[in-house]
Amino acid sequence: MGAAEVLDIFVSSSRMHSSIPPPVPPKPKNLVKYSQSSVGPVRAVRPAPPPPTPSKPVRPVCTDSVPQAESNLTNVMVRSPSAPTEFDHHTNSSKRLSLSNESQTIFSPRRASVSVFNDSTSEVVQNSRRYALPGHESYLSERSSGVYSGSESSDIDEFEIQERSADKLFRVAQEMCNTERAYVETLRALSVDFPNFIRQRALADHRVMTQPDVAFELSRHLDALRKLHQEISEQLQARHNFLRSQKQLITDVLLKVGHFLKMSRMFLQQKGELSSIILNACRQYPEFASALRSFEEDRFNGLLLVHQLDCVHQRICRYPLLLNTYLKYLPKQSDEYPIAIEAKALLENVALEIENGLVEGDNMRKMYQIQRRMQSDYEIIQPGRKLFKEGEIMKHSRKEIHPRFLLLFSDVLLYCAPVVPGSSMLRIRNELPLYTLDDPVLPDNDATSLEFHLRSQRRSIILLCKTTAERDQWVQAIRAAIDHANGRFGYRDVGCDSMVRLPVEASRYSIQLYFFFLSLQSSGETASDPLHEIGRKAPPWVPDDRVTMCQHCSSLFTTIRRRHHCRGCGKVICRRCIGKAPLEYTDLSVEIVCPDCFDVLVARSFAEDDSTPGRYNSVESLKCGNFLPPRSRCVLDQSGCCQRRALSNDQAKLGGSCIKKGYLWLQKKRDWKKHWCLLGRDAVIEFYGASEDKVAKMTVVLLSYEIHKIVGVQGEPDVVKMTHKNQVLTSGSQLLQLLLKANSNEATDGWYEAIRRTLLDFEDR
């Protein structure tokens, strides 16, 4: 009987007696996939490499039957995937028969034939395993076959995905346990081993001990954390050991101890102070520094002990990341999934609270430092107050630029100045509550691009920054602080036609607010009207160097004709344009006002009194009401009434027709003089003495001018040269030309392009 016949008989008998189904073979890695055909299902066949030359000779007993067995087994491989694997049944049964043959020595013809079959087939299996692919036992192994159908491969894919997810889930839990164990070892080294090491070194050399005791401080702060995380590590390790076998939960451990992790907040707030104590001790005690270096080499592989203190913060931030990875591979239908979701949310909240606590701790520490810098007894630290921004800034005063210091809190803006120039001590100049502060105003003037204006009921300031980015940061911070303050305080309706937000606690400004709402009802002004704020809020003053003439009557300022600022709008006026009127933001004290503000204040004051129509024109009545009219605005007639003088028509600028403005240097004879220039769309350039002047000193029509650019020499900026085309030169006449330059080549190029483009556009019309 040949080996093939023995195989058929044995396979048929094993089908009858074997009730255990064959194992599901996994999907091989390297398969050749074919498209579906109409003949049969989708099939994927692994290409077999050519078998190598066998290294061992075949037994003589089985030489005749081996080729036949190989051919039969090859025929068995190409089969339907739904049929059971005959060779798999045979392999398991042959193993059982071989064991029984070893235990029993009784001779039997059947056993003899089976033994012959075992020898031949085992040789075939050994030869087939010699050319198996990496990662697979053989083409004829128990868990691999050469052909798979589409439905079976999808089942195999799902099974492999589940196995792979379970394996990764186990590895994430293992990483959680290992990192927790390493963290506990680090805490033990800092809180137990380091103090013991210092004490042992101190027995030999007392100079190792420091004052204060650094090792004791570390042990005092970290001992409680070490015990807590030691308990967490033990519970995680116990759950991890039975995670696969008994389906133990592991995330409920973190859910139970999540709130206790907030204990690390106290240590993190003191970490900076502990680090400074250690560094100072190393500078002051060389023996302690030497002992610390030896401990770092022994326990931390040369890493600094100060850097190891960051492990507490890193561990708190790592818990949500580990749980996020754990949830990625945890099945959603698992009983642990909702617990893991809850634990992740809890640990994220704990980490966020610790982060906020660290910010609040730093904020409180900065406020303590600011309190020590204050010269007065002003209490910086108050309940609910937070520091948003601090920094040095420049204040553009009337004549000069002075250094100032701004402290932006959640409820107030402190405007401070150094006690002595260059000193760190501060003196509070003004306290500006945020609910009385308007949004910062950015000027639309190129000459003031680094400035912004602060305006409140009591004070208005022009602040100057070093860069545009710094200015934008301050403006954004102040606007955010104002919005935050308006959201914190409650507001109530005051019963007027227009709804105006008023803080509930505003007793300091009750008088001003009373007149504010009274005037709204009497004069019919709205809060959006520009005239509405005149007399009610302090205006920013126009600096003296930005005007050369009165902003009302255009009289040039000289040594005799001095400058005066209007307390209503901040303009610069001369002595003839001064009027006086009571203002609300100064508690109704009489202040200097310009003629325009005087008209607004008088009309507002006498709007309700209709019994005496001529009261406004009576000088005596104005004086009784603490109003003094300006001399340049009214003329007394024979009856003692004020006749308003008409304004001059030369105060209007180019306005909306201006396409470029800025400072330029104009050469006159041999001198260069600085002018504020405006270029209009109608090819007209106007030269003003300063940026706030109302009347131009010179106006030039650029038609028929030729423009050229001259490269500057010796580091000087480029020069724009404009020469008139249609001019007749004689022996006594001079060439009519304009020489202009800016402070930089970029600005000069901008003016050159603007003038050239304006001339081209005007010629195309």
C-alpha cells in the first residue's frame, strides 16, 4: 500500500472521528490578488518559490512513496476554501499516533503502515518548511493555505484587526505602568535618596550641610506626592497583570485618584523658589555643589537635579495623552469605555486647573513685586484683581516726552511715573477705572503712527511706543481689559431716551453722571455725536510742536503770543480765542475753552430756559453763569449784546482729496526746512508749518513740472527734484525748482511715485 492510499484512508477516518474544527488560517502577507471572474469566486494565490535542493537524504523506506505523496498533497492544496484541510487533520492525528506508538510497543500491521506514512509525510513537511516565507512556518503549515475566498478574507481581516487592537491596548496599559513606575523612582530619588545621601556626606564633612536645608525642603514638598503615586503605580500594575486574562479595568484607578493629583499644584508653585534655593546653595557652599554633582552622576546620568523637578508637571500633562491613546484602541462596546471617557475628562480638567493655578501664582508674585515698588500706600493686591500687562512707555506731553509706567489690571489702569529718573520706585500719577475709559484711539496721521490716545472722564493721555507692534499689543490688551471689566460689572437703565450703560457702583462720578444724563434729555444730543463729549470727558491735548499757529484764528505763535490749550477739545489757541466755561469732568470749575466749545457749552446750559430769549446774547447773563465769551468770536454792540464773528474760509484742508501726507524737507536757498505736506488729487501740494495747522504756508500747483530723482551722497537720503517746463530764463532770473527729501530713501521713493502717478493721472483726464 502506497503513501497516497494510506493518506486517503487516514483522512477519511479522521473526518469521521474528529469533532474539533480546523483552525482558521490567517491571511498571508504577500499574495497576488486577481479580479473577480464569472467562473468562480475571488481567489488570491501566493506564488511559491522553487524548492531548494534537500540537504538530507531521504530514508530508504520511503523513497518510492515520497514523490507520490508530494503530488497528491499538491493536488490537495488547490481546493475550495470551504472544505477542511486534510493535511491539517492528518498532522494532528499523526502526532497523537506517534505518541501512542512511543508509549505502546505492541506490533500491529495498521501501526506499521501508519509509521511508514508518518516518516514519509514528515520528510515532506520538513522539505516544504525549508522554502517558507519569512514570518510563516510553511506553505503547508497548520495556519496557512494558498487559496482564500473573498468572504473568508474579510473575516480574517476583522479578526486580525481585533487582535492587533487588543495587543496595542495591552501595550498602552504597559506603557502607563512603566512610566508611572519610573516617575515613582524619580520622586524617591529626589525625596528619599537625595536627603539620605546628603546626610551621609555630612557625617564626613559638616560643610556639606546648607542653610536652609535644601534636602529637607525637597523631602517636605515631594514626600506626599511620592506616596500617592506609589499607590497609583501598585494598583495599575496589579490591574495590568490580569488585563488579558480576567478583563480587569485599568482606567478606574485614575478616575478614583484624579482629584488627589491636584496636590502637585502646591509643589509647582514653589518649584521656582526651590530651584533658586538649590542654585544659591551651590554658589555659597562648594562642598554641597560637589556632593550634588556626584549624586547627579550616580542617579540621573549627569542630568541636573533642578531639571528633574519638572517631572511633576510633565507627569500631570501626560495622563490625558496616555488616556487618549488608550481610548483609540479600546472598543466602544467595552464596559470600560465610558469610565475611560470620564477619567480622561477629569484629568484634563485637573491639568487645566493646575495650569491656571500656576498662572495665578505667577500673577500674584508679580503683584507682590509691584507692591514693593510703590512709594505710596496704595494697595495693589485686592480681591479679584489680576494683572494683565505691565511695561514702560513714553508719554507725549505738551512740550517734552517723559518716561511713564503702565499697570493694566482687570479693573483699573494705573498711570505711574518713576520717583527719580532711572529709579525702580514708582509713583501713581492717575488711577483710571476701566469702566470710565474709552477704547484707545489710533491717530490717522503718518507722523503719529507710534502713538495711541487714552481718554477717560478725568484724564486723557497721548502715549508713545517704540514700535508699531508694541503699540498694537497695548491697544489690544487695553481693549480686552475694558471688555472684561464691562462684562464683570452689572449695568442698569437710567431712564433716559437713549440707553447708556452705567456701572452700579459709580459713586465717585455721581455728580458728573447726573449732569451727563440731564444734558442728554435737555439738548437732545446722542452719545455718538462728537459734540456730546465736550466738557464731559478730558480731551487729549495737542502737543505744542505740532502747531505753529492758532487752530481757531490761524494767528502765528511768537515769543509774545503764547499757546493755550482748550480744556474742552484739546486744541491749541491764542489769547484772543480764550473763553471760559464750567466743565462737568472738573466738578463744574471754570476752565479755558475755545470759541467752538464755548458755543456748545452755552447752548447746552441755557437750552431749557425759554422765558428769556435774549439771555444768550446778554454778556451780563453769561458772566453770572460763569461763562466768559472769547474776544475773537464776538463783538459787543451799543446795546451790550454779542455779535458772532464769521469764521475765515482758509481753514479747510484737502480732506478726502488728499492721497499722501507726511513730513518733508524743503530746500530754500541753502537751508532745509521741515514742513508738513499734503498732496491732493488735483496735483496740488500744500506745505504747512506743522501737522495740526489749519492754513498752509505755501501751495504749489504741480502742473507743467518735470520730476526727477537724485541719488543721495554721503549717506544722505535721495532728493526729489521738480523743475517747471515753461519758464523763460534771463540773466537776472533764477531757475524755478523744488527740492524735496524725506528722512529715509523708502519715504522719498514713496513721495516720488505718488507725485509721478498724480501727474500722469491728471494728464489723462
